[in-house]
Amino acid sequence: MAQVVDRWHLSRPGEGAGPCRVHSSKTRVLVPSADHGRGKRWQVRYRDASGKQCKENYARKPDADARAAAVETDLNRGEFIDRKAGRETFRAVAERWRASAVHRPSTAASVRQRLESHVYPALGQRPIADIRQSEIKAWIKDRSQVLAPVSLRNTYAIIVTVMRSAVLDGVIRSSPCDGVKLPTRRRTEVVPPGDVAVRALIDAAPTIRERALVLLAACSGLRQGELFGLEVRHVDFLRREVRVEQQLCDITGKGAGGVFLGPAKTHEAERTVPLAKAAVDAVAAFLAASPPREVEVWDRTDPRTPVKRKALLIFPNAEGRPVQRSPWARTWSGIVKRANAALEVAGRDERVPAGTTLHDLRHYYASLLIKHRESVKTVQKRLGHSKPSITLDTYTHLWMEDEDTTRAAVEAALGDVPPMCPERQAG
């Protein structure tokens, strides 16, 4: 129960409490306390939801009475919020959430980078209880000028999660993100490279290693980290299939971890993918020409027990170490340039589009499956998407291209139905 106490006077003065007595307007005798005249006179005392004794001082009794009534109501409703907790900065609350969140290493690094680069400069030092919805909207407007729509959405999702965590922890009553909508974005359709461009990329590979890598990417749809994390044991040459169990992570920044083997992106990303004979033969030829050597690398596929072990990676770099992102980007850029140069010499109209990455070969693989009438579920399974909706959101337009098949399907079932009832035709 919340109560208001007069700090300046004794509530139960005993006999001989002191010679100095002051009469109030109601003629009640007031005996000064040791704190008389010091600080704010009126004190609200209560125990919070956890039973902790709390005290708040006010200069005016009406203010103290109002606060006591509000505290009593909130405690009875189970909605009490500690004002001192709300004084915590957004950064302090976010870092506490980040320390307890269960993230894969690559996700944890992405969250840290987004907070440091795009959130903390604007909101990091603000008391979390003082952040208003208008500030959240201003942040969205500012960041939409520098971040791509997907990056803006992912970064804003972190703010939403931190605010929701603060609400659940009783730090704030409600989230300023509630009711805030991101600007609508026009979805950019994935345009996979064509057959001619992909063949040109394969032929432009400078060594048998890069040729096997590019061909395997186009024939399997594996992500870049999955390709570089492959070990010899993951390829079954007789059954012509590859098993995805891990990925090579390259996380830069302070305390990020560097290059290491991490778990697959999601549970569904752990999968077995059938391979075309050309891909199997290319990998086999590469391994025969350049027998794999053991590479010492940190294995964090089980975050609880990271170990440093030797792995027979199929695609290490030229020095026999795990591939890093920046050197590979330069290698890929050279492959694209050589591919376009070869297409120009050959007089072909098709080119490898600007900005094409190794990941676009994943889109190419998906387009081949769709073109050959594979179901959404099959494409999802082969690509390792966590949900069919992700597959549909990314590739719906590729399925829609073949609208003539729907017309043929209906005509096969109902095409012979006459336009009029037989009785009327006879009449």
C-alpha cells in the first residue's frame, strides 16, 4: 500500500520530543524531525511488485498524493513500472537483450553491426522511457535515405524487439514502436542469369578449382558459405549428392570471431541435394588434380563446445586456408569480366548483368527447377528455405510466366462441354 509521509515532522512524537513546536492550520501540533527544512517535504513510500521498499520525494503534497494513488492503482492492476528502470539508456537495455538472445554467430554479428552503425548514434544514449513514437518515425525517415528497404526492415525489427523486451521486463509500460509502419516498398523481382551467361561464367573460371566451384553452385543452389564450408565427406560421388551440414562464416569486427565453421543457417538448411553428373565430375576432377589438405579451423557448429580441428575443405583458397569474403569478391569480379569479354568476342548479345554475384547462381538453380515443373515444396527443400512462403515471395513471378499451362489444364477437363444445353440445341 502506498502512503504519503511528512519528512519534516515526526509522525509519532513521543514525550519530550523537543521544545520546538509548530502549529498547522488545523491546530495540530507538529514536531520537527531531523530532516526539517532539508530536501523535499513529502515522501511517497510503497513496496513494488517484487516487495522492494521504494521512496519518492515531492515538494508539494498534492503531487505526492497523486503519485501514491497512481502507484496503488498500478500495483493492484499488475502494471507498475519502476521509474528508475526507465532511466536506463536504450543502449543499456539493448546490450542486455543482446547478451541473452540466442543467435547464430552470423546473426549475432549482424545485430551488433546494425545497432552500432544505425541505431545507437541516434537512440543509444536516450533514456528508454523518454523515447517517443515521433522519434522512432524520424529515425525511420532518416535511415530510409541510406539503407535499402530490406536492411531498413531488418534493422527496425531489432528496435522493435528491444522495446518489446523492455515492456516484458517492466522497464517501460508500452513500446513507442506500436502502430508505427515502415514505408511500403516495391518488391524487386529476382532476375536469374540466363543459360548463356552461366556457361560463360563457368568457362571464365581461371583454374579447375574455380570452375568446379562455379559449376557446383549452378547445379546445387548452395549458398556461398555452404559451398566454402563443404568437406570431402559431404559429397557422395556414387549417389551424386551433396549434404549440407555447416557453413563457413567470415565475421569481421571487434570480437566477431573471424573465419570459422558454423551451423547451417536454419534447421531446414541442413539438407541433401542431388547433383548433376557434370558437377560431380568437375569436383572429382579438381580433387584428383589437387588432393585436399587438412585445414586447421575453428568449428563452432555446436556453440556450446567450440573446438579447433583439422578439416578437409573442398574449396580452400590458393594458400590452403579457409576462404575469406574480400579475396573471393576480387576473384569473382575477375570471372565476371572475363565472361563478358568472351561473350563480346563471340558476338553474343547476352551479358552477365552488372552486380551479379555467386548468390545469383542460386537463383539460376531455382529457376531451372521451376522451369521443369518442380513444386513449391520441392524448390523450398532443395534451397533450404525455412518456409514455403519465402520460396514463393522470391520466385512467384517465375511460376506465373507459364500461364498457358493453366488454360490447358482447364480445357483438358472441361473443354468438351457444349456451349448450350443439348435439349435447346435440338429444339
